Amino acid sequence: MHEYSLIQALISRVEDEARRRGATRVHAIRVRLGALSGVEPDLFTSAWELARAGTGCAEAALRLERVEAVWSCPRCKKVFAPGDVLRCADCREPAALNDGADALTLDQVELEVP
Amino acid sequence: MCQTCGCGDAALVPVELHERILAENEKTARHNREHFVGAGVLAVNVMGSPGSGKTALLEATARGAAAKGWRLGAVSADLATDHDARRLAAAGIPSRSITTGQACHLDAELVHRALHDFPWREADVFFIENVGNLVCPAIYDLGQAANVAVLSVTEGEDKPLKYPVMFQAVDLVVVTKCDLVPHLDVDLAKLHDALARVMPAPRAIELSAKTGQGVDAWLAWLEEQRAPFAAAEGAPAHGHGHGHGRGHGPGGHEHG
């Protein structure tokens, strides 16, 4: 379960940003999670709930934006159904993955600045 | 202060970051990669379930590498014990163990620390044997040139479908313990079909560390990965310089 160590890295990054900008409170953070990011959203959320107590993120809302994984042919753009063989039957091209399918990104922090 | 109505409340300031959460790890991984490439060392991250045969694969590699004139090196990760590193050392691979405690994966910093005071630069091929786990190691870049998943025939043909993130992240799958196939109900065609549904360009080698089946194909794959490094070094396999960032590593060979 690597979600906990990811959350710790996330919290310390957010705390740095809040300190740098003289914020009194972190109101919310927005994280993008791709379906192939290797992160389980439920585990990620429970690790967040456990780890944020006593940190600069104690009162912050975690907003998760999930990105589906979609494979398509880079030539004819045909979209593959889940579970398909990942090579285009017409073009013989290996499938390509959409942007964000492996995202594990801190997109935004919302800070209260006096 | 709130500028809208002058109420004196703190203002909510949205700050756009768009940063990878693993940015710190990736920075250290880039540093490791510069070291490996600069010293002409092919670094291979070996992943797979506990008991899939990662250590046995490296032992079999040691037997074949001697004939090729390659020097090997390895770091081997486990939650506890240094048994794997001892096995590798007994097989003639200079090794160091990384005990991760509770951590279920290696990260770039653990690898970086293990490289200190260890003669990794002497190696032509350097293996990073990850913690036995098909989930967490997949998303941590360590600075390797190539990722390998070890999957034994006893694990079931649908393993790749269950762990798509891992299999999608690797350059090669080594299917191990193939000497057991006649004794099992496993259908290797189904296993290859499963790989084709999670890897756009699947590449797999069927191997038995016990009988030696497939070891030549594995060594040939390593040789192929090593080619840009060997060329950068100016052919002879030994006598690596210590200069970092010599700037003639394998072009376009960034993975994950």
C-alpha cells in the first residue's frame, strides 16, 4: 500500500506552497487520478483522512478528479473496447493511451490568504 | 484580504500547480539515471510477485553472463532479511541488500543510497531486484533503462489482466518456471493473449532457470538493451570512466 507515502509527499508539498504564500489555511486541494496511475482512489482517500490530522491540510477538502483509460489506434483513431487486444486489427498499429490515463497530479490548491 | 466586499475575511486564492505527486521521486530517479548512463551501466528494474523467480532468474543470468564477458551487479530489496542478496553473491553477482522495512516498493532514494560505497560502476548490467509485489513498484521510477516483469507459470494465465498497471509499465515479461508446464493445467497461449490485452507491444520470453530454457533469449534481450551503452563506451566491455553526464547515453530511452 503505497497510497500512504504518496499522501505524505502530497501533504508536505501543499504545506510548502501554503507557507510560501503566507496562507493561514488550506481550503481545498484538487488531485487528478488516472485509472492506470496505480493508485486506488478509496485507499488514497482513507490514507488522506488518516495522515492529514495535525498537518497544514487538517481542514482541507480533497477533490479527486478521475480520468478513465482509453486505448485507441494512433492511425485510424478507432477506440478499443475494455479488454480488447491492444493492436488495431485494421492498421496493425499498437494502441496508444489517452493523456491523463496515468495521471497522479496535484492540479490546484485553494489557499486562504489574509 | 477579501477584495470583493471589504468584509475583512481572508481571500480564497486558487493556485494552479499541475505537478506530478511523484515529482521528488522522479527527480532522484533522473539523477540515478544520469549516473547509470554516464558510467555506461545498463540498469534493469526486475519486478514480480513474491516467489515468481526473480532471484533464480538472476542466478541463471550469472551463469550465462560469464560466457559473454559481462560483469553483473545487483541490489536486492526485501522487507526483511538479506537472503536474496546472499544468494546472488553466492552466484557470483556482487550484491547489496536493501531492507525496506514496511515499504512495499523501492523508490529512487532507496536505490540512490544503496549505490553509495558499492562498486556498481564496475558492472555492465546492473539489476535492481524490486520488492516482491505486482502493484506498488510499477509507478516508482528508479532511474533504470528498462523494466522487466517476472511472471511464473504457477501464478495463473490471467495475472496480467488483474495487474494491468504493472504489465503496461514493463518492456519485457519473463515467464518463469516453464519446466513445470507439463505438470500444470496452465495454457501459455492464454497467458500470451492476456499480455496482448494489457501491453500494446507485448514482448515475452518463456524461461526455466532450472533447465536453462530461454536463457539465451533473455541474454540476447539484455544484449540488445545494452547495445547503446556499449556503443557509448567505445566497445570493450570494461574500464568504465567515472565521469558523469558524458552526454552520450542511449538516446530516447526513457521509460516510465
